[in-house]
Amino acid sequence: MEVVILKSAKSVAATAGDLVAELLRVQPAAVLGLATGSTQLALYRYLVQQYLHGGLSFKQATSFNLDEYLGVAAENPQSYRAYMDREFFDHIDIDKHNTHLPDCGETENPRLVGPLYEQKIRDAGGIDLQLMGIGGNGHIGFNEPSSSLRSRTRVKTLTKQTLEDNGRLFKKDEFQPKLAITMGIATIMDARRVLLLATGQSKAEAVAKMVEGPISAMCPASVLQMHERATILLDEDAAAGLSNRDYYDWTHLQNESLKARFGGEHG
Ligand code: F6R
């Protein structure tokens, strides 16, 4: 697990965005795993700027989002499909036919959505780079604490903490979904590379558990300790609970000097 602590949330977004751009430069038809949430917004804005002014193209890329609410139609502004269109897809050159979310039509059986989604990911050749955030309770996707570490895409019930955390995004009388369909933890672990972004003090405790705690279903993100290529990008606030901080900074310096001498990992 590579832990990179940057000076601001803006640098977290730019560093993640540069990694996405670097991947698409050498592999234009890459398969991206995407996430929603507040943390990813700065990343999408950065990538849109790179598309508009930096020669970045998503034309051949395919994407799979981590999760989608159950019982919220795609046209509803609260759906994750609407978020992705509004914040990202509408502003870049990706072919929307190649963008996927684990959504469930009104008359569809939600239990069948997961296996079909897994098949679509396999048919696309698997995920090259999975971007994600972390919940205050350590969830990744909507794999809430106690989720099986070998889970696959399926329906999950959101915890009360997640409902409270996300409640800020819903109006008082608006329907707030309690169920979602999410990639499983094993699905996420299959991605060839994982990039987790966390910013702000509200994530400090979950980040410390993820990076330095025991691997446990009670902190689903801690399973990333077992991933071959997981990079955790943090701002100072999100890194505040880490006890091994000096080593992460020292490692980052060594990696930067290797990169300066031998080029980026795709270069
Ligand atoms: C969203 C998702 C969630 C969020 C997490 C952090 O697609 O899968 O795991 O990444 O809840 O959300 P924010 O960034 O809003 O704090």
C-alpha cells in the first residue's frame, strides 16, 4: 500500500487526475472504475480541464461505477447516473454507451443486477484503474462494515451512519434511499490498480484504521492492505491520525526521485 500525503485537497485531485491522464495516454481504451461523492468532485473538475485544455481524451475509454441507489430512477437528479452525467460525462468525449452503473430498472429483479454487472466487467477485460473514496465508517463503494471481504456486486442496506452522512444531500421531504447496489469487495480487489482519495478531517479516523489497523470486515477499506497496487492519496487533514507518517513521506520522496530518473510507471 502506497500512502501519499499531499498539502491540500486540490493537490490530491490533481495527482489522481495526472495518474488517470497518464494511463489514458498509454492505454486510450483503458477501463476505469469510478465513484461518486464529494471527494471525487475536484478530480472530475480537474479531468474536465485536462480534456478541454490538456489534450486528454476519453473517447475509447470504458467506465464502471462502484454503486447506484436502488429505487431512484436514472432521471432523478439524486441518482448516481445523474451525478456522473452532470459532474463528468456531459463535459468530456466519453461515449455514454460505454459508461456503466449497477442500476436496476423499476421492474427488474435487483438480485440479478449484480451477476450481470460482474459479467459486463469481465467482458470489458476487467478494471484497469479503480478510483474511490472512503466513508467515515470505512466503507468502500457501499460495502458497509461487516460486508464480506469476498463479496461481489449485490444489494446492500446502508448503515444509519451512511444515511446521516449523505442526508445533507437530500431535502427534508425528499426520498432518501436506504438500499444500493454496489460492487463487492472482491470485485474492487480484482481491479489491477486502486486509487483511493480521502480529504478532510472527518476521514482521519477511517483512514488510520484502513492503513494501520487490522484487516477487518468492520473496516472494509482495510482489505486494500492486501491489494498488490493500492495507492492512498490524502490531504493533511485526512492523514492526521496516522502514526507512521514519517515513513510514508520518506517513501514518497524516494519514489519521486526514482520517477525523475526512470520515468513514470507507464512512461
Ligand atoms: C460513492 C461511494 C462511496 C463514497 C464515500 C465517500 O460512489 O462509493 O464509498 O466514495 O462514501 O463519500 P464522500 O466523498 O462524499 O465523502
